[in-house]
Amino acid sequence: MGGVEVLRIHFTGDDLARVRIAAGPDPLWELLISLNRLRRRDAGVLLGPWLRASLPRVPSATRLLTALAPPTGYSADFLTPPGEGGVAERMEALRAAPLRHVLRDLREFARQNTTRRLPSWSRELAEGGPEGIGRVADAAQVSFDALLAPFWERIRAQVGQDRSRRSAVLAEGGVGAVLRTLHPSARWDHPVLRLDFPVDQDLHLRGRGLLLQPSFFSRYAPTTLADPTLPPVLVHPIEHDVHWAAPEARTTDGRALAALLGPTRAALLTALADGIATTGQLARRAGTTPSNASRHITALREAALVSSLRHRNATLHTVTELGLALLEGGGPRPGP
């Protein structure tokens, strides 16, 4: 391989049936990867607007995160605990990190980073008191609020668009097509997916499936957790819209959309802007019942604003190009 290290992900038949695409960006993964961009001043043209806006407001609390997540080498897995959810849910998951995981990661950090000493405050983490992990979680929240919150809706929109594209690939070409198109280095030779990686590593899924986590700030090779016993996740770069950082994202006024479609249908269509979702997920986001959501989704589908696809025991919905144009304020596009 010419000296390039490789991540090999080994699938079983059950794993292929359990490949999932995350519903949206993960706030903790995005935070840690974005801190790498900041420290390296490595944003390129696409992320340049975010870098210029964020550099002046980096809070001192980020040092608690960067001390355990250097730009290269091992980063503590407990900083990105398993699971999905919004900002509040993910911060709570960090705050609830099990002590045994924290201790394991601190030992692994010390073993792999022989030239970088653990910070003195890591003793609080090792002792297991709430002030230890709580201090780290507080630092993550403060850092997120300063660096990512002002851009979060645009980040979510970009990840949602990438997720929709990959969901379409899944529907048309199956799991193999998705795996082959995750990254330019991806090589899918059933039952092993190979990807360029900073270190040589094997990940045996053993029936647990794989969560594909699109990442706004990831720019190079995909990444994963170091501990193979944790729920498997593969964090990979997305394809960005070059105009993602436009100061004023074109968004239809919520009241105008509700007047046009009705409040429930407007809420359902807006919820789909983040990407593909099941009927139950949309019902929760829109604050209605699954049966009521299903009825309104049918109307949206008949108006060509939503498309639906049966997948195993669930129906997956995604916004169409016409629906996206309506959400972005462009309105229905005229025919030729």
C-alpha cells in the first residue's frame, strides 16, 4: 500500500443489514474535529469563513478538550460517547461517561502519547467525582456555544443534504454502493471495507452493525473509535455546498410556509430538511401522533414535496427537490 495505513472493517451478513446513516451531525464529533481545524489553521476555502469567525472567540475552556484530543495520535474515546441525539442529549451522554471507560482511555492515552503528559486535572477524572467529568462536559458546552452554535443550523443543513444523497445511493445501489462512495480511498471487497487511515487497524463488527456518521468538519480520512468493543461508528467527510456560508441562508418564513401548507404539514416538511426520517421520528419532531403524521405525509407526497421508501419494517421519507426549493424560499420551480 505504499506506506499508507489502512482501516479494515469486517462485515457479516447481519452487519450489512444493520448499516445506518446517522440522522444528523454529532455535536461532540463535530466539536473535536473542528478544534483540530482551528489548531492547524486547516480549513481551506470551504471552511475559511467559519475559521475566521471562530478564531477570535475560542474560549480558554477548550484546553480541557484539546489536552485529551491532540490533532494527531490517540484521542480519548469517552469524549465522543456512543449514541445519537441533539446538543443537549450528547452533552448529557458525555457527562454520564462511565468511570471505567474514562480510566481505560486515560491509561491508553498515557501509553500512546509518551511525549505528551496527562494534564494535572486528569486526576479528578480518574477519581470519578462529578466535578471531574462535569468539568470536561462544561468545557464542551462552552466551546460548542462559542464555536459551533452560530453555524449549527447551516452545519445541520449540509449534513442533512449529504445524508439524503447517500440515502438515495442506498435505495438505488444497496449498502455496497454506499460503502464504495464513502471516501475516495474506500475499497469494498465483500466482506471487508478498506479505507486510508492514520494507523493500521482492524474493526470486526460481529453482528453489531455500523453507524455511518457524516461530519461537516472532517476533511481527510474517515475516523472511528479506538476501542473495538464500543458500538461501531465510522465518521466520514461530507460533500459541501460551496455557498454553505452565505450570511443569510435562504429560508422560507415559517408563518408563510404554515399559511401555505398548514401548520402540521409545514412542521413535517421542515423536520425533513435534516434528512431522511421515519414516520415516527417525524411525528415526534412535529409534535403530533404517528397516524396524523402519516396522513399529512401522504398529502405532501401527493404534492411531490416528499418521497417515501419502504425499508425493512419502516417507511423512510425524504424531501424532494421541489420540497427543498419551497423550504429554501425559491417556491415551486416553473416547468420548461
